[in-house]
Amino acid sequence: MLLLAGGTALIGLVVGAPGRPAAERAAASAGTQPESAVSVVQQHALVSSWFCAGATSGPSTPAPGEILLANAGLRPVSATTVLVPEDGHRQRVVTEVAPGAVAVVHERMAGAAPGGGWVGAIVTLYGGMTSVSQSVVTARGTSVQPCATATAPRWYFAAGEDLRNAREELSLLNPYPVDAVVDLSFTTEQGVEVPGQFQGIVVPARGLAEVDLASHLRLRRHIALTLTARTGAVAAFETEVARRPPPGAPPVGSPGAVNPVLPVGGTTLQLGATTASTGWWWPGGGEGPGLTEEYAVYDPEASPASVELRLLPAGGGPVGTTSVSVPAHGWVSLETNGQPWSLPGVRYAARLNSLNGVAVVAQRTVMAASPSASRGLGALFGLVHPARVWALTNLEVPEGEAWLQVANPGERTARVHLYEVSGGSWRLLPGEKGLVVGPGQSATARLPGALTGALLVVSSVPALVDRASYSLSAGSGTDYSPLAMVRTSASYSTGRT
């Protein structure tokens, strides 16, 4: 488990919104227990499409995948999942998802050859308050990522590597009836690279294209990339599976190391960024003995970027700050461990801002090894778009713990509820005491391990939320995942039942 200060033992959440009843405002200001239910006016007929990729088909493959269909609403919803493998044939699965439930669709193709191949999924959900995520479960770790709700002609990835114990794959899904054609360019420690074999890649109509970066980028310690579509648009995912390093092998970063390795095994699945930004947030962070934390910053623009990284302790306290210049079409890595501005042993939010207006792409990576109690590899793009309603698929963490992490980028205090569906209505989880996040601040709360199903995170003001899990089990490892925004035009008010 992550041994850092500043967390809440049991999640307690309070919600507030402009125009709420006076009695509720008084209760919130007095710190009393909030009401136990929420009423929601939603669009039950809402139809949403989700695009998933980055997994392999079958249990004996490098990155076996599952589609997680979460229904945080009060009515059953129907889902149609079309599995799309590399070979072009498709498989359709229809699923009914009960209120407050999570249904699992295993990404296994009927009749697939042993060993399988890479697979994507196009999911259509009929109903509101729903979300779709994908879980990649391997012997070296588990990674969960919300699926894409839209395609784009341009995608960015800030960090990756191809080492002798780490494999990087790019999965491109095209849900449209015409082919897409894309080009890839890379920035590595050897400079800007544009391999001819990665130009003019055809992503077939309603199909999947898989790109093994190691086929033309051998033994790269850092890989940032830009995808640009000549025609069409795609959804882009990056999957990394790292084996345990061989005994005695020099880790990445060792001076003069030849053929280094990633020092931990693990699995990460990342949905790319469709735009660069001048500001990125990570609601939770921390480093300490055995925990190596790194922020990779990629500048895909033609002008250098000047950026500032700020570490903001949960609950206040001294802030850690550093600034760095990122070359045009280049990258820098900021490792917090051992730096004079770091905050070892403290939970904090991290905020990265461009000081000169040049947009960048940024990712946080954590490697967990002894003497830390947790194990594995975790990665998370910074968050950009705050929201009021998020869906949380509460997955069990073997021999470990899961945390909800909230950052408030606004100027008003955020009060947040965590709801479950119970008895035909939304109800606060039992035992909630109230989690209040001030402007520019963050808070973390441990999630009860007995929870199952689909939960709603509701904030009084737009906030940024992610989920972190830490496990002693090699089969679960370390994972960081953003939550899916709930696609609904709901309005919220509290009331008694």
C-alpha cells in the first residue's frame, strides 16, 4: 500500500450547488450530515458511443482485455459491443446492464487461434448515466482506462519506451465506414525520428491497426509521439507490458548503462491526448522509499515551452515548485525523488503550467518496488477538463487499497458526494462524514474495499477526479485511472427519502 500522509481513512462526501435549499446550505456550513439521497432528472433515451482498444484477445495473450459497462442510473440499459480484431472479422455482443451494476464483456473472439491477437471494441449504450472502461489484466499488473467517446485526426503520447524487458504497442481504432490513413512522428533520446514504415498507415474501415513500436524504434529509453491523420479520424491507445528485469541488469538512468531495463514489471494502458494544453493536473501524487515518480513533458509545437511544476500538499502546507524549458518538438523528464523541491512522504496534487503560452502534453509515471509495500508500474496523463459528475467502477484490489483523488482547479470550494444505487434511488454511501476541497487544493480518500458496482461521484463545482490503486499482489500492481465523465444533462438536488 502507499505509505503517504494526508489521506482520509473512510471517504466522506458532501455536495452543494447554487440554488440548493436553504436548509441544505445551513447543514453544509454547520458540518452536519448531508441528506441521504439525491434526485436526478436525466435523459433516459440518451445514446452514447464508446471506442476501446489496446487489449489482446484471450487469456494467454500479452494484454487480455475486458470491457466494463457501468450503469449508474436507475433504469436498465442495453449495450451492443462489436469486437474488432486485427484480421477484420467482427463479433457482436448484446448486454443488459442492471441499475447500479457493472457488466463485463471479455474481449475473446470465438474461434480465434491460440495466442489470439490485438482487438478493439465499438460500444453503443442506450440510456443515460452510463460509461465504458477497458481493463487490461496481466500477470504483471492491471490497468483500467475509460474508453474514448470521440475520435480525432491528431493524437499525442508523452512517454513510452522500448527496452529489453518492456514492449510498447499503439492501437488505432477506426469506427467509420471509410479507411483512415495516418502518419507517426517520434521524439526519442536520439532526436526527432520519422521512420518511413510508420507513414501512410492504413486503419481499415470499422477496423483496427496495430503498430509495434519496437519494429523500427529499437531500444529507446524515451518515446514521445504525434499521430496525424491524412484522411479520416481514429481513437488511439498505447499499451506497455514490462517484464521483471533480469537479475543484475542496469536500470534506465544508470550512467553509461548498455542495454538498460525498466527496473519494475507492470502494465499500463493509456488513451492518448487529442490536444496539447497549457495546464495539466494530477489530483494525487507522492513519492518516497521505493516509489519513483516522474513527470514527462512533451512539446509537440515549433516553439520551446517554459513550464512550471507545482506540488500542492493535500490540506495545505509548503508547496514544491520547479521550472524547466522544453525544446521545440522535444521532451524533458522531471523526477521528484531526491530533488530539493520534492515533498517525500506527503500526498499532494501536482499542477503543470506553461509559463509562455506554448501548449504541451504531460504524463505522470510511478514505479513501485522494495522497500515500498506496493509493486508495479502506473501511468496517468494529466487531467484538463473538470466536471461535476463522474462514474466510478469500483474494482476490487487484491491485498491492497484503492483511493479516490480529487483536485479543485476553480475559485469556489468543492463539496463532493459518492453515491450508490440502492432501493431504486441514489444514496450516499453509509458512514460519509464530508470531504470538502478548497480552491486550488486537493484531497484523497480511501475507498471501502467491499464496494461493488457502478458509483457516481458528484461535485458541487467542476472538479478533477481519478482513482489510484496499490496492491501487494504482482497480478494487480499499481494503477492510476481517470474516471469517465457521465454523459447526461442531469440536474441535481438533495432531498430526504
